[in-house]
Amino acid sequence: MARKNHSRPRPAKSLDLSIKNPDAAGIDVGSTFHCVAVPPDRDAESVRTFKVYTPDLHEMAAWLKACRITTAALEATGVYWVPIYEILQAHNIKVILVNPDFVRRMRDPKTDVADSQLMLQLHTYGQLPASFRPTLDISILQTYWRQRDRLVYEAADAIRLMQKALDLMNLHLHKAISDLSGVTGLRIVRAILSGIYDPEALAMMREPGIKCSREELVHALTGNYRTEHLFSLRLALAHYDFAQRQIEQCDSAICGYTTTLPDGTAGPTSDGSDPKDQPPAKKRRSRRGNAPKIFDLAEEVNRLTGRDWNVIPALGPMTIMTGISEVGLDLTKWDTERHFSSWLSLCPNPRITGGRVKSSRTRKNKNRFAKALRTAATSLSRSKSALGAEFRRLRARLGAPKAITAMAHKLGILFYRIMRYGSAYVDMGQEAYEAKYRERTIKYLEKRALELGLELHSPVQCT
């Protein structure tokens, strides 16, 4: 019996080898020099090598202009491509970035000259897909925000080093209180480093809102205060304080730059209604987690996008700002939401052979916005919203990893719809979602029972 082929039939693609970019160049990017290839009829030396210094890059751009080159393709190798990209754009040469994996599968043998010539040939026939690059104003915001993100990770590493030093001294402060970097945690750590080792005196420094009792805190602060571990704790705290000062500088730069960006225009929603007529969203805390302290990030995000993001659970201002810094405010570069989810690598990637799906795992990707969406999806585990109820149902059925990916995909679709179409989102609530899911399940069971010649009955209530 032949197996049923579940794959969707697609029309066969014919390889178009017509010349689409006659004035093209290929650039192989390196750390010490760049190899540039132009068509053989443009110069007697069609392949030239340029060093990485700024004067050499300007010389490269002048040579390309002399060869009547209007577009160039280069691999996105590390960060070495950024100066080339900016200088060539300044000389009115259109530049496309190419994923190195795409070219790596096609080149043989591997040499710098062969790579540049291969890039030239493929770009001439229009066979190189361009990678996404945000506009200049968003690119500046992206640099600030990525730098801030790295500093947040450094601060988190410093907290882990402080916890390790406390563990080595058998001090369980970070287990008695929920946050070592909070007011109580840092106050006690600084007191320990100032020479106060009395557990009773340290326990008196707790804030009134701490759930841990004073007796438990005294037991947690009774340990072995060794000199070498106190030294490690002091260095970790200094590292944390330095990272916090750097984060404040990034916040000042971000605040100063975002004020120069224009306000977003909301326009009508997808159903034709005015966004102002939407039901008011629940008030959130002004600052959560690692959000900036010197300005209200939620208000700034709403101003830039022209939308109120408080209506969607899990999509906080930090996640939305990450999305803005990575994809920008104009999402028309992705034709549909499916293209957008595919770019995020949050959709299934079926590998079909012999009519059978061998694997449908998502592609590996280092997309920062996708990572932020996964983190946001994880926060739905205790949410009392409809999205929280759906996440818990998927987690029970598929497991946590697949459920996180599925909910990150859904959050990405909601982000796309709101940013591009102004779609209105109304949270139906946990109870309404569970009732709707129960009704849908009953209808499915009734249909299956009818196919099997059976009949469903409600359970008899015992009196």
C-alpha cells in the first residue's frame, strides 16, 4: 500500500540565469584584507586585494566607481563587513549582505579569489538573497540597545559570582531572599564587605516587605567568613556596580536618541475602529526587572509605535523595544506573517524524504528578537490570561521546550499584526479560554463518537 504524501505540492522552479545585475561586484571579507572581483571587461586586473584600513576602503570604493559598479555583494562575516557596508553606501553603491552558509555550500575550492569571483557570478545573475538590514535610524538604536543587553548579561554574571562566593562561605542569603540584587541583598552584601559578620546585626537590615523571617535570615547568614572568598565577593560586587553604571550611561544615550525619532501614527485598527476606543489596558508597574530607570520605557515604546502594548500579556516594553531595535517600525519588508515567523526561525522546518517527515525542528538561529520572544513566552507559566492558559495546555501536552517555541511564535505573529495592520487584541481571560477549549473538545468527541456509531452522554449526578 502506497504511503500518503502529506507534503504540499509546489510548482517546479526553473533556474533563471539571465543577467540581472551587469554592474555587480563580489567582495570576500576578511580580518586583514578584502578580495574584490569585478567583471573582466571593466579592468585589466579584475580581482584586487585591499587592506582593512579606512583609506584602503575609500580606495576600494573609488576603484569600484571607476569600474562603473553600482551594486556589490559581500558576506556577513563577523563585524568586519560593517565598515565596508557604510563606506560603499556613502559612495552610492548598493550593498547586499549574504548569509555565509549560502555561499559555503557552493564554493569549491576554497580561496579568497574564488570566493570573490563566485560572489560576483551569483550576484550578476541575481541568485544571492539579501539579508535584512534595518534603516539607519533603527540601526543606531540597535547599536545602543545591543550594547545595553550585553551589559545586562555582564551584571547577571556578576550576581552569579557573588552567589558562588556566598555558597563557598556557606552563606545562603540568595536562597533566603528572592533577589540578591535587591535592596536588602545588596545592603547586606555591602555590610559584610565592610566587616560586619554578626548574623543578628545583618538580619536587622532586611526590608519590611521581605517574606523571609528574621530567624531564618539569621541562620542563612551564619557561615564561615574566609578571607579569600570575601575577596572574590568584593570583586564580583565591584563588577556588578561597574556594569550598572555602564547601563545607566546606555539608558541616557537611548533616551537622548529616541527623543529625536518621530511619533508613531496608530491609524485605524484592522476592524476599522479608532485605537482610542479600545478598552483600557490594565496598569502595569512603571519599571520591571532590567528596565531603564531614568525614563519610562513603556511610554516611549507606545509613542514610537503609536500603539498601546499593555493589552498583550508577556509582551512587555523590554521585549517590544528589542523588536523595534531589530526589525524597525516598518514591517512591510515581510509580505506575510508566515514570512516574518520564518525569518525569526520560530516556525517548523519539515525535512521530508521518501514521503515521510523525518524532522520538523525549527532552524537554529541567533535572532535576538526570537530569543526575547522565547523569554516572554516563559513568563506565561503563571499568567491568568488566555495566553497563559494556552501555554499551560501546550506544556502539558508537548513539553516545555515545544510549548515555549509555539507561544513565542504566537507572540511574534501578534507583534507583526499589531505593528503592520493595527490589529486589536482583547484578552478573553483564563476562564473564557478554558470554557471555549472545553466546548471545542466536546464537539470533537461528539464527531468521533458519531463516526464510530456511538453516542455521548453526560455523567449521571449522584443524589
